Amino acid sequence: MRQTGHHFLQIPGPSSVPERVLRAISAQTIDHRGPDFAKVGMRALDGLKTIFKTDQNVIIYPSSGTGAWEAALVNTLSPGDRVLMFETGHFATLWKQIAEKLKLRPEFIEGDWRGGADPDLIEAYLAEDKAHEIKAVCVVHNETSTGSVSPIAAIRKAIDNAGHPALFLVDTISGLASLEYNHDEWGVDVTVSGSQKGLMLPPGLSFNAVSQKAMAASKTASLQRSYWDWADMVGPNKTGYFPYTPSTNLLYGLNEAIDMLHEEGLDNVFSRHQRHGRAARAAVRAWGLEVLCSKQGQESGVLTAVLMPEGHSADQFRAKTLQNYNMSLGNGLSKVADRVFRIGHLGDFNDLMLMATLSGVEMGLAKADVPHTAGGISAAMESLQRGGQPSIAAE
């Protein structure tokens, strides 16, 4: 039977694509070697620098974020290199698995999946590496599986405090353009991201923002690379072109999305996501449920991961919610499979959309017979009101 109204895609990415971006993507494809394309390419490459907050090179790949993970590793490291990683959740674990497949030697600092990476533990680990055999520190900024944020600036300070020369590689696939991020100021060497989260695009583009230190490392790194090679990119990129066929129409959409972000103002974008995260957590706690991220101050504004009561299936609840209210919620991954559901509140999103989403969750809890206390919606509304009114751009 047909369901009226539109589908609510409330997973933590891909996020819903705004009409303006869809219209931009729908433009006719042009010759990616022709003179008109150079303007498109340069606009995208220069525009991304304003989002990463960098004056350095930003590389654009026609790939998922997984490709950008691999690119960050193969351009900077050599077989057998030791790499320090922190277990913040499912995606940190996947990045470690890629490192293992590339014949690197990743070393995992164990975490409980309930908070971000701990700068003190990283500093202590690096301080023990007197010979500086660890060549890179890899951290996930916004862990999409848990709703936890790692303190990137503090981790940079921890690396410096240890007097360690390791490269600093950060995954902000789900954080970029939603949470504050400063590639240059925070001293990150490679930042990895993708198109389908805060940038409000369909999947298909991924990025490496690259420091001069990382670019220098790429000249001696000996992991095999071809498709991902930065050296092949930087030359053509200087004039707006790419060494192989780019995702032309997604670049149209990227340029439109960057315009939209600046029209709202990046600080307003970050503030909006934080407001929505606080309101979502207020609703969860009013329902008598538990937010997976237990470290105050590290909760994400991009998504809220919710622990189910003992003996209740998160996947059955999600299925009931989809069936009855046409809303998709994120599932629990690996260690928290069927124990957690995730509410996405990112991208082109406003207060009314959040309230509709949380209403769907509360109705879904009731439909699935999940024990909870009514009142989450009121708690979220109160949180939004305490957090101030959303900014509205002047005409």
C-alpha cells in the first residue's frame, strides 16, 4: 500500500539532499577536458578549502569515504610501518582493518565505544616510543557508530607534548560541515572526508586535505598506489582539472552545497547541529533511555545513538518504525548490533524536522512495546527553546 508524505531518512548519513543541490546535479554533463569545466573544478577545489579551513591542497576522489581512508594511508606510509589508532567504534575498527590489509602494523588503544579518543592515553603511548617507530596517529573525529566526538586539537597537543614526529591523520567523514573542524589550526596532516553527510550530497565524492608535511612524506612513502596518488592529482588540480574522469555532476552539487553552507554561515551550521544534538539527547533521557556516548562534552551534534532496554531488539523497533511511520533510523554496528539505534540530525535540517523525527521515534517505541516514559517531545522542545531561536539569514 502506498504511504503518503515523504520518507524520513534519519540515518546518520547519507543525509537528505536539498532541492537546490539536486537541481545543480541535474545540469547537463559537460566535457571534463574542456575550458568550461576548469571553472567548475577550481570552484570546487577552492571552496573545499574554506570548509576544511585550510590553505593546503584538498584532493577530490570519485569514491566513497573508504577510498579516502586508503588514500591517506598509501600516500604517507610504507609497508611495515607502525600506526597508532584508537578504538572509538565501528569505523575506527574498519580503518584499522584497511591498514592491516595494506601490510601496515596498526596498534589499537582499546576503547569502550562510549566516548572519543583519549589524548592522555595517546600521549603516554607515544612517549614510550623512544625510537619514533610509530609513523602516524589515526583518529576518527566523529564516530558515526556511537555518536561520540574526539577532541582533535587536544590530541594534536598530546602528540606535540610527547615530542613525537608522527603524522596526524583524522577521519571527519561524518563531522565535516556539521561540527567545527580546523585542518590547519589543529595541525592535522591528512583529513579524510566524504560528500554524503554534512555536505548534503549523494555518496560518491571523498576528500583528502593534505598538509605540507604529509605531502613531503608522500615523496618517500613506498606503499603501492596509482588511483589514489596525490602526485597525479596536484598538477592538473592547479588549473581545475583531474587526471582521470571526475564525478562531474556531483561537483556541480558540491559547489551549490558549499554556497549554501556559507549563506547560512559555518558558525551557524555548527551551532544548529549542537542545538539539535542537545534536544535529541534531552528527549532520549526523558524517555528513560540511555545515550550511548557517556562522556559529557563528547556527544555528537550529528547523530544520537540510543541504547535499547535489556531484552529489546533495536532492529525490531526500527522495522516497526519504518513500517508504520515511513522513517529510517540507523542500525547498531558490529559490537552494538541490535542493541543500539541511531537518530541522524545532520545536513539540511531544522527544528521542525527534528521534532517530527523525535515524534516518530516516540510513536515507534510505543508501537514496538519498548518500555519508555512519555514526554520526550516536550523535553526536546524545552531544550530548543533554552538553546535560542535558529538564525534566519537576512533577505
